[in-house]
Amino acid sequence: MPSLKDVKTKIVGVGKTKQITRAMNMVASAKLRGAQARIERFRPYAAKYRQVLAELAGKAEGNAHPLLVEHEEKKSCAIVMVTSDRGLCGSFNGNIITRALGLAREKTSAGMSVSFACIGRKGRDAARKAGYSMLTSYADRMGSIDFALATSVAAEAIQGYEALAFDEVWLVYGEFVSMGHQPPRALCLLPLKTPEVGETPQGSGEARCEYVYEPREEKLLAELLPRYVRVQIYSGLLDTSASEHAARMAAMDNATRNCNELINSLTLLYNKTRQASITSELIDIVGGAEALNG
């Protein structure tokens, strides 16, 4: 049985760990409110942008813009993976990395070469460890997301697709669904997939709208398609940021609860050890008294 001093030291140590996890939970909660507000404001814009652009691309000819042309022979694929820079957020980063590496294996088995553009230190380290080539990486940028970061990543993806360096460009990120659910999502950025005839937008009960465009579709596509790529990447950054804080908040809440349970069990052990020590001392006293009386 451990000594009273050892048990008491463990209780103090777990108590300090509990203070850290509670503080991290509060920080994640404060950051989550701002990140959640940003993605909730931006998501309808990104969804409507994709819907209108898909409608516009469906009316235009297949070769109206290089970003709409699907390459006949697919040899290479670029995957933009968005993760967090720090850990302590449960399986959040692991799920995104698993989804991205699974997609990479699918493309590799199809005979395509795969390269990564990583935003976030965790994804960058995982892609390098898996042995994939790295197009570019951005570390320590998830704490201060801005549209310039999405513009920089999109410019490299667009340039590579137009130069036939990539035949597909995918975006893998963590989608913020709710406080307890942040599934990884893979989105094909390029080439743009146009909806089938008669198909309505996902999650919408409305009929498909007909738009009148001015100027012609080709001129609009030249301006809107690069913006579409930037918008979708920025939406993925905001989703991942909100998901990271929600996952960290849940992980720290679980850690705090585990600390409470461990403190309770150590306190019970401390009381049992103290009781055993007192009982042993009493037995020694009684035994000594009986020996003197005898």
C-alpha cells in the first residue's frame, strides 16, 4: 500500500492538472463563440455561390473556361488538407488525416500521383510521415485566419490545374455540424461538378432557379471561377477552426471529468491508507500495554 505522502502528492498533482484542463476548456469556449459566428455567417454565402456558379457552368459550354474542363487522362491529384496547429482536441485531427490519406490511397490505386498542400502543422507532419510530396505548407496560421491565406492556396491550385500539373484538386477539412459532431469532409474543388438536369440544391426544398446573366456566361465564369475556389477554401478554413475549438472544448471537459474521478479515487485510497496506519499504531500501543501488564 502506498504511503500517505505519495497519495497526497498524487492528489495535489491531479488537482493542478484539473486547473489546467478547466482553463483550456474556458479558452476554447471563448474562441468557439467567435469562430462559430464567423462560419454561420459565411456558410450561406458559400453555399449560394456554389449553387449559382454550378447553374452558370451548366449553361456554358464545357470548354468555356479551363477550370471547367475535365482532363481526359488523369495522372496527378492535389489534396488541400486543413487541420489544426495544436493538439489536445481529441480525435479531430486524426479523423481529418485518416480521411485525407484514405483519399490519397484511392487516387494512388487509380494510377495517379498525389501531392499535398497542408494548412496546419498536424496535417503537414502526417503527410510528410506518410511519404507524400509536399506542394506547400502553412503552419501557425489557424489562429488568425484571413481571406489572404485562402487566396494564396487557391492561386497555387488554379495555376497547377491550368498548367495541367494537376488533374484533380480536392479539399479535406473538418466540417462544423454541431458542438459534438465535426466529421471530416472531402470536397472536389476542380474540376467543378455541375448538377444533373432537374437536380435541386442539397438541403433545399425549392425548385431549381433560372437566372439571367449579363454579360455572357463565358465572361462571368472567367471572373467567378477563381473566386469560387477561394471562397470554398476559406469556408473550409472557417469550418475547421470552429470544429477545432469545439473538439478541444469537449476533450478538455472529458479530461476535467476524469481528473475529478481520479481525485475521488485517490481520496478514498488516502482515507483507507490513513485508517490502516491508525489501526496499525493502535495495535502496537495495545500490544505494548498488554506486554507491560503481563
